[in-house]
Amino acid sequence: MIKIKTDDQATPVGEQDNSATISLAAFSDQKSPLDELVREGARRMLQAAIDAFVAQHQDRRDEQGRRLVIKNGSLPQREILTGAGAIPVTQGRVRDNTTDPQQRVSFTPSVLPTYLRKTAAIEELIPWLYLKGVSTGDFGEALQSLVGEKAAGLSANVVVRLKEQWGAEYDEWSKRDLSDKHYVYVWADGIHAKVRLEDDANKKQCLLVLMGATADGQKELIAVLDGYRESEQSWHELLIDLKQRGLAMAPKIAVGDGALGFWAALRKVFPETQEQRCWVHKTANVLNKLPKSVQPKAKADLHEIWQAETKQTAEKSFDEFLEKYKAKYSAACECLRKDRDVLLTFYDFPAEHWGHLRTTNPIESTFATIRLRHRRTKGNGTRRASLTMMFKLAQSAAKKWRRLNCCEKLSLVLEGRSFQDGILQGKAA
């Protein structure tokens, strides 16, 4: 257990004490009641975890009835940097007197690993601060304001080392085996970022991003790659790499912006995958070719297309839009007309999934933070930094990605069942 004691308290003589002790003297500085409440909650979580460990081994005794698992002094006090500030912890050293070494247990609770110095919340806070535009030199001050003076040790050099570690994690992740993966739906997009390059300081980097939904409806980041613009060749290399790492089964549908070289590459690597253009991108592209005075009404008319209950109704609204605007705004109409077939593909999939399939928003929402970082810093370091930052951001964002609506219907899609206007039809194809 963890004991919370003051300086005038001591462990009675002869009492076994399998505990980690937190001294309140360390908190003698003035803190708000809310700060103490948060820290008390953290202490109680540690206490509950260690209590469970002690209870698990309390029946281990020798022939004389003496406990085999006993305390043998204490480990040096250390401070754990948490989101509630620095918590000083003195953990008891535990000895197991069992004769057989193979049956001995060690006191290493997962809540308090041996070399833990900062919690996962702090690890996630560092890339978040970096992505929000805080420079490495200001990390110490920023973290001190958030979690207290003990964060001063997280200097710029520490952040640089962490960035190197993230790069190694990205390298390992980008080579992982995909033979056990099958992505039913995929979303593709690219983000252009200005980086500092030796050959051309004004050249922009393009990060190619592919996200997928697994058979159980869970969204996953599939790939992040540094490409040349959004060219067919760059996307082809990405898709071929996925195949070589075991991704053999083609997605049922891919969603993306019509300007991507992704489509030409997809038709070569996974020709059976159906295509769906992103309505958010298409709406923006069409409106850009219209006067501002016309845009509100045109936007409402576009919504009438992709929000229609049936494909037939959507086709009718599509024709009405072209008839209404073609005389004065032919460029806008042509922009819409050229992708007509692949703008309405989602009607051939479960209606519960339409909200996921009409847009690349799962990727766009993640990109927003990257774009913010680049705007604030006027160029986010090197290509390598951009790649690793996107990777770390996605790792953090993935924890909040929710499953697809009515994900059980993905099994029907995998079986080849037919859907008309989002409603299941007949038997498997």
C-alpha cells in the first residue's frame, strides 16, 4: 500500500510495511484546494494498485507461518511528474524469501514502473505543445506553468532527444507487417507544408496520408509518407509498399479529393476498389468558381444533392444544379459534372456509413493541428520533423477516433452483399 504520512509519524517497531510512502512534507508549499484534490486522487490510485499486489501475496508463508513476502527497507525517494504536478514517492523494497528462485515474485506494479519519471500524460503533452507552436526553447517555461516547477528539467535538449526517439518509432511503425490487416474503407489525402530544405528554402513538402477502417469498424492510420506533390508515382510507391508488407485484400471503397494522383495509382494496385470523391473538397472547389454573392445559395443546392435520401433524388438535384447555373457559371458546373459518377458511389453502401464515406474529414480533422503548427512557426523544421510530428499527432488522435456507425454491417459489405440507396438487397454477390 501507499502510506501518506507527516514528519511526526513513524512505522511501529516490528510491523511489516509493504508500502510506498508519500510524505506530505513535500507539499508544504501553498497549493489551491483543487490542486490538492487532484494530487490526492493520484495518490489514491497508486495506493489501490499496490494494495492489490500485497493482497495477492498475503497467503505466501513458510512452514512456521511467517510471511515470505516482506519489506526490506525502502528505495530512494523519487518524484513522478504527472499532469497534477510532481508527486514525491518513496517505494518500499520488497523481498521474497521463497527458497525456490523460480517461484519468487518481485514488487514491480505496472502503475509505478521502476524507471518511471514522468507519466504518459506528460509524454503526450510534449508533442501537443510542439504541434501547437511552442518552440523547444520555451518548453521548460510552458510545462512549469502547467504542472509545476519540477518540469524545468524538460529542457530543449530533452525535447530534441524525444524527437529523435519519435523518428525511430516512426521508422519501426512504417515497416510493420500488415498481413493480418483488411481495411474495408480507406480515406486518402495530402497536406502541403513549407519546410526548411537545403536545396530550396521555399519548396513545399507533401505528406501523403492513408487512413482505413477495419472489419470491426475501428479507424486506423495506415501510412504517412513524404511524397512529391500528390503525384501518381508517390501514391503508387505508397500502395505498392503496403502490398509488399502483406496488405493483400483490396478495400471496398476509397474516399479522397479528386485532384489526387491517388486515383490513377489505386486503379493500378487495387483496381477492384470503388471510388468516392469527397463532397467537402468538391463543394469548396465548385464554390471557388462562383461569385461570393451566389455562393450561399449554390452551397445549399449542392447539399440537396449529397443529402438526398435516394440516388435517384440525388441525380435529379444534380441535373437541377447544372441547369440552374450552366448559363452563367459553366466552369463551376464542369467542375461538378466531371466527377458525377464517383460523387454518388456512397449510395451503394449501408446508409449508416454515408456520413463516413462522403468526406475525408477523418484525416482533415487531424491535419488541422499540423497546419496550425506550420502557420505559427512559418515552416516546421525538416521533412523528417514533419513526418514524425504527423505520426505522433495521429497516435494521440487515434485514442479519440470512434468506430464507424453500425459497424456490424461491415461484415455484409465484406461478404459482397448489395446495397441500394443504403438498404440491403438480396443475397451475396
